[in-house]
Amino acid sequence: MTKERVAKFPVDDFRRNALAFQEPRLSKNLELAELMRKIGERHGRSPGEVAIAWALNNPAVTAAIVGMRSAKQAEGVMGAVEFRLSLEELAEIEEWRTT
């Protein structure tokens, strides 16, 4: 996702009114996506795999529902089942969350 893509959402797209796609949350969410991408690159994993691995490791999360629209999208997240973030990476994400 990018700010440019958000700006091109059709008028009737529900995301136009969703807080996650409005400033300042949009910029914060895009920062998190970039952090997930960087962590994933270290391990040859997708940002989605990192995000799911974080959610599954977070004691505050009791379940993770992952949706996709195609088999190709599934390929980008299936590795999350076996992927584990290091304590340092978990701390890196937590540091981002609290800033």
C-alpha cells in the first residue's frame, strides 16, 4: 500500500472512510509495513509472514484470521506458520508500537 494508491481509491471504496487509511494513521501504518518488509528481508520472508508471525507470538492475540483472494497471495503468507521472530525483532516491533 502507498499514499498514492490510497489517494486513487474509488469514491465508493469503504477504505476512504476507514481511520486506518486516513492521516495520521495512514503514515504510521505505512511505517509499520516498511518495518515488516525490512525484517522479512533479513530472513527471505514476506512482510505478511512477519506480521502473522508477530501476531501469533503476541500473548494479547488469541487468534489470527488471514484472508487472501488468490493462491498466489497464500504463497506470501504460508511460511508464517513455521517462522519465528527473534527476541530482538519482537523488541524492534514493540519499540515502533510505543513511539
